[in-house]
Amino acid sequence: MPTYKLTIEYDGTRFHGWQYQPELRTVQGELQKALKVFLKQDLVLYAAGRTDTGVHALGQVASFRCEQELDLLLTQRSLNGILKHDAVVKRIEIVPDDFHARFSAVARQYFYVLSRTPVAVGRHYAFFCKFPLDFERMQRACPPLIGEHDFRAFCEAGTEDPHFLSRVDLALWEDQGERWIFRIRANRFLRSMVRIIVGTMIDIGRGRMEPEAMAEILAGRERRHAGFTAPPVGLFLEKVFYE
């Protein structure tokens, strides 16, 4: 049975996240329905990472196995013809049998968009922070995130996970004028981890915490010490890395 890898882009505004839910519109659900229409069989897609309601993706990766060998271009065009316009299959390729979109991934990269001015067009793709922020303070809070740490303080309360360790290889802010971009890459992400980090960064930028608090929060491992959970509108799964 050949294994297929899909690279997918989607606007998360009208999706209730990635993961299939019987009564709700999800990315996995819509893609699996499109595959069933095209292939006349039920298939299960496995994703590199589950995105929450309202979170977007430019480079989500999913994989599935199929009994037949598919014409890649025809399959891509057919799936995009069946899907609505807020989800697009950017690429389909055949990969080795042992490939798994989630377990074969070595890193995922997200970015979060902060708007420094109110926006109407594009409001679903950036969070407008109405408070004055200090960019340098927020940038100074990034280095403590680098390396392997227990990130339970930056995880949604009640999350059940085998462990809370993540190895962060990249964490930085980019000043693009009216928009500030926070980019982070790690081997794994916990539930709401990026959004809680961003919320904590905003509190630091407002002067409600010192930049040194980031290391202290990591060491303390308590969710109540971190900042608020930033809304999903500014979050994008940018890329998934494989060896």
C-alpha cells in the first residue's frame, strides 16, 4: 500500500480545528470527506500537528495509505475541486512506507502576528494589541525559551500528556513596522503553548512582567504564573521539518 504525503494550506477561521469531530466542520473531516468522494473509500489522515479552532496553516502535513497507486496531479486537482476554498492541497507526493506525518517529523515551526494598528481587512490573521508594547523587552524574553525545557507552565490547564518536555531551536520577534511577528520552532508543541508564550510576551512588553520572568516561569512549571492565552487569529503553522 503506497503512503502519500499531503502539504496543506488552510484558513482556520471557519474550522473547529484540525481534528475530526462528527458534528463540527474540521480540516481533517473535510479532507477525509473529499478523499472519500474521489477514491470511493474511507481513509484516515494523520497530521503533523493538531491546530485549534481559528488557527491557520501554510504548511500543514498529513499522510495516509491507500491500496491503489494514484495519479498525483489528478488527485491534487480533484481534491481541490471538491474542497471549499479555505483549504487547499498544495502538494501530494509518494513517500517511503515508514513515513508518518506526525512521528516522522523532527520539528514544527509556527509564527504569530501582532498588529500594532486596528485592522478590518485581515483581522482574522493578526491580533491587534491595543496596549503600548516595548519590542526590546519582548525580544529579551526569547533566549530563555531556547533549549529543552519542561513547558507545563505554557500548556493549557488540564492537558494530559506523557511529558511536557519540548526542545526549542528558534524563538524571536521580527519588527515589520505595523506588524510584529513572533516565530518559534520546536520538536513538539503542547496544547496552546505558542499562544500562552505570546500572551506572556505581551505582558512583558506592557511592563507587567520583567523579561527575566520567562526563565522563572519555566522553572516554576505552574500555568498560573504565565500570561494570558493569546487569541488564535494570529497563529499560523508555517512549516514541518523532516530528516
